[in-house]
Amino acid sequence: MNRLPDRVPETIRFERGRLAFLDQRKLPHEVHYWQIDSLDDAIEAIRTLAVRGAPAIGIAAAYALAMSMRDVPVERRTGVLHAHAERLKGARPTAVNLAAAVDRLLALNTHEPELLLEEAERLHAEDRGICARIGQFGMPLIKAGANILTHCNAGALAVSALGTATAPLYLAHRAGRKFHVWVDETRPLLQGARLTAWELSTAGIEVTLICDHVPASLMEAGRIDLIIVGTDRVARNGDTANKIGTLGLAVLAHHFGIPFYVACPSTTYDPDTKDGSTIVIETRGAEEVLGTHAAKVNVYNPAFDVTPVNLITGFITDQGLITRPTESALLRTFRRV
Ligand code: MRU
């Protein structure tokens, strides 16, 4: 159930004490694993999006933190552990999974590398199960013949196993259901074009790639039946941070009466953030937007936006489907009350 989609490589490998990340900057042209030999390597991999996607950066950080203790003399470990934890948390601010995974290791109150590594492995294994459950709860939404839009990459590459937004698609596909997925490019780093289009088509799902400004006309023409996106942080009330462009899709979906679902693992729900107004949105460098074509002018490059809960039809979670998203439904579903 929670095995990887066919022919899709795994994002994070921890084997015989060695950590490696699939370098997603090189996809789809090259499948290359970056062996992570230091905390600096891990932080650079997270910052530059060699490893990316909310759950994946949490898992990556957990392994990196644990491994970074190996070379530290025992008497210095406690102080260094906390310093390393802060550096990892600072690598990217928006996805709650990163800070939450690091805090989970700190909560063990140990600096023993082996115990920390066991916890990182547990987190990784739990994540596979979470994806499978999201797939099971979301699969009934994938009707035969449907045209489904997804944004950015909330797939196997961003998580482990089946991904989040993609998990219902993979399970429906395995069950023999025929449907079609629109994948938008997701400027400026093209996670849709480079990653999702590649991942889904590699697994045998029918995909069409579109530019980011195409969905409105497709919705108007009745050619999108359902939208499923991932998330980097769901605030206590349901406001949802995800890749820049998600808000625009939600507004359009609302206008055209198209169901708009967020696939949210329990690790991405953040009851400590009251609503979307206080979620820190990462802004990234100008070079990502300028490329080689643009005039050399000022650039504003936010990586995420926040979709208010009233534009969200439902949440597909590992604890069940939430079809009337309210703060109390989210708290109940994630058993935080
Ligand atoms: O900047 P990225 O590529 O890390 O952004 C990823 C997303 O926005 C995903 O939709 C989100 O992290 C969910 S991944 C299951």
C-alpha cells in the first residue's frame, strides 16, 4: 500500500549509516543522489531546494541533526545539538514540518546520535503510512474520467512513498481508474513542470502540462473537475500556506464552483498558529525569476501564499476527510482537543 509509485526514485535514503538526498534541482534530466556529509551540506540542500516539500525537509533535517552529533565530543553535545537545531530550523521558514521534526528530536532530551537517528527513522516510516492513509481517504474523490488539477509538487518527491496531493491519484490509478491530471508549471522553479509532470507520467498517469495562467480558461470551459494541492502549514483555523499561486487557484475554483481540496498530513497541521496572518512567507532570490530572459529590474519573489479556509472545500488528511473545514473539525480530526 505505501510503496513508492512505479519507477519513481525515493527522495531521502538512509542506508548503512549514510544519508543521501535525491537532488531535485537536476530532475527530470538526471537522477543523482547527493551524499550528505555534514550539517552544512544538509542546510544547503534544504535552502537550495535540492530536497524540498514540507514533509521531506522535516525528515531530512531530522536525519541531518542526528548525524551531526556523531563528530561532536560527548561533553559538548548538548550545547551543539541546540545550536545545530536552530540552524536547521532557519533554513526555510514556512513549512511547519521542518521546525516540528527538529523539535521532536530535541524533545527526546538526548544527544546520543543513535537514539536521535532511531527517531528520524521512525518519523520517516510514519510519513510513509501517513501518505497511504491520505491516499485511501482521498481516493473516492477521484472519479473515472475526471480532469484534476494539481499545483507545484506535493508528490512522492516532496514526501515519501505516495506523496500527499498525489496519493489519491496513485491509489486510484493502481485500482485501474482512468482519469487525467493537469499540471501547471509552477514558476519560477517549475516544480510542476520538472517534478510533478515527470513523477506522475513516470508512474503511468495521464498528464498534460500547462502554463500557470491557463487554469482560468480551462475552468471556464468546464475542463477541470477537481483541484488537489499540498500544504506547507495549515493554521489552527484552517488557513493554508502552500506554493505561491495556490491562492489564485482557490479564488478561481470558488468562482467557477469547482471543488478545491488540500491534502494535509497531521504533521503539517499547526494548532499553535492561530490563523494565516502570522505564517512567515519565505521570499527567495531575484535570480530565480530573472533567469536569462528578463530585464534586470527589482524582483519580488514570495515562495508561498495563504489561502483562507473559506475558499477550501475540504482537507484530505491521514485521519479522514474533512468536508466542512472549521477549526473544531480540524482540532477533532487531528485529536488536538
Ligand atoms: O518550495 P517547495 O518546492 O518546497 O514547495 C513545496 C510545496 O509548496 C508543496 O505543495 C508542499 O510543501 C506540500 S509537499 C507534500
